[in-house]
Amino acid sequence: MSAENLIEYIKDKKILILGFGREGKSTYNFIRKHLPEKPLTVGDKNGVEINDENVTLDCGEDYLKHLDRYDIVVKSPGIPFIGVSYPDTTEITCQTDLFLRFADCKMIGVTGTKGKTTTSTLIYEMLKAGGADAYLMGNVGVPVLESMELGGDSAAVIELSSHQLEFTRKSPHIAVLTNVYEEHLDHYEEGFKGYVNAKLNIVKNQGEDDYFIYNGVQGIEKYTDESKIKSQKIKVCPEGDEFVRSLFGINKHLKGTHNNHDIAFAAAAAKCFGVSEKAVRAAVENFKGIPNRMEYFGTFGGVEYYNDAIATIPEAAMRAVEALGNVGTLIIGGLDRGIDYSGFVKALAKTDIDNICLL
């Protein structure tokens, strides 16, 4: 069993669980299930309460300064490593890395700046419609180690953020890269270059029998050298073939060019898995949408309201404006991650939007 192989790998190593949010707690529960008395250390910037005599806490402002004490550091994805030092003898890993390396099931990984959740969910629905034993996990909120027992006939559809990919050493059998735009620049020492390099871990360790599906229109090649993209790649022009184009516009939850791209990526991945066109179409037709992604909220006073809070970069916001059309008011704002907004300003100036509310 894959869980047994992972436990064998970590059982005699000194382990730090770094970050004790949802994923950190999941890592702790997985280890405790198989190694109930193994000494562990939990590190977190904030205080941690845990009733376990075999756990040592390393919390507070200095929680990243003692990594040299451990053989393995299982890092939560939200913790940036800018300026953090550690010796070569310390293995920095994460749930995603361990799952990719040790799980037995078939794997489809999806990353990109935008479109990850929609594409991942569509792939999952297509596989289910085709009769596969499929599971959706990862950045959608389901820690992957909770599915470590899946067998070889099961399929894991894993949404992967750049943070989850940063320290991975293995790539999934089918890898999808939806797009790359500036985001999370505050998380990487090398800024955009570091962000892109993290994303590209989804393909860097693929073999000749694996598949890479990426945005042929955007030109992902400019972000990496050709050696990182294997000869077995499937280059997807988002417009797709005649069948894929017939799927566009058949579901009100999938409006706009960006959602057409997601449909094309998902259909290509499902095809690699052997899913029929009939199952692919059924999944698109029955797709129920995703919260915070051009989510219809209601009509009040003759005005339609949409919640697109997940549009955290200018490109995503503009795609929603274009898809909806006739947008009278746009409410924008959020955390400043150092993104250049000059192009966004010019794009907004060309629209017919009457009101822009800045938070």
C-alpha cells in the first residue's frame, strides 16, 4: 500500500510539521494514525494547542530559524520561504510532494494562475460521467494525504497552487497548466520568475509516457527552455477542435472566453484518460458552477449582481467584464501583491462601465 511505503520512509526521521492550519493538522492526523507514539515537532508563527505528550512545539516569531534540527520539514503551502535558510541535509517537502511520490493511484494535476478550480472540477465531473473512480482534492480544500489509501484503479484530480508545487520532486501523469500571469509576487524571492518556476514543477519531472496540456495561445514556452517541455506534450489551442467548440456556450455557468479555455483543457485531459465525448458533453451540460467565480447572486431593481471575488488579478477581472457584457458597476479591491495595474487602468478606460467602486 502507498501509505505503508510513505510511513516506512518517514518512520525513523526527525519530522517538523511546519504550519498547523488545515493541511498541517491533516499531516499530523495521518502520521498519528500510522505512528501513534512517534515524536513530532509542530512549528507555527501563532500559538498551537495540542494534547499530545509526544509533540514538541516551536511557535512564535522564530519558528523558521530551527529547520536544521530536522530530517524532514513538511511545510504548509501558505508559508513563504523568503530569506529562510536550511542545510542540504534537511528535506523540505509538503503533502503534495509526498502524495505524488508515494500514492498508487492515477494522477491528473492542474495548475495555473486562473482557471484551476473550474478546470479541475470539470475534469473530475468528466471522469465521473465516464464511470471512473475519481476524487477531487488539493487546493480545492481537501488535503491530499487524506486520500493516500487510493488504489491503482482510482484517479486523483489534484488542483495545485504554486505554493503546493514549490517543493515537489515528482510530476503527475497528466499535467495541465491553464495560464501564467503575475500573482503571489510577495511569496517568492525571485518574484515572477520564482512563481513561474514553482508552477513548472508540474511538468519538470514528467516522463516519456506522461502528458502535458498547456495554453498554446499564451505561449508557455517563453517561460521555460524547451527541455522542460517533453516531446510527449499535448499543446492545446484553447479554441480546440470541432467537438470542443461545440461545448462552448451550452452552460450558463461557463460564460466567456476564459471558461471556454477551461473546457478545452478539461476535455483534453479527459481524452488522455480515455473518457468518451458523450461523457465529456454530459459533464459540461450538468456543471453547476463554483462559488465566487462569476456566481450569479440575484437581480435587484432590474440590475443583475455577480460575485467574482476569485478574480484577484486584472486579467481575470477583465475576462469577467467581457463575458458578462453591459457591466454598469464594478467593485474592486483587495490585498496589494505588487502587481502592475497600469494595463488594467487602460483596459477599464475602454469599457462602458459607469461606476468603479474601490475598496
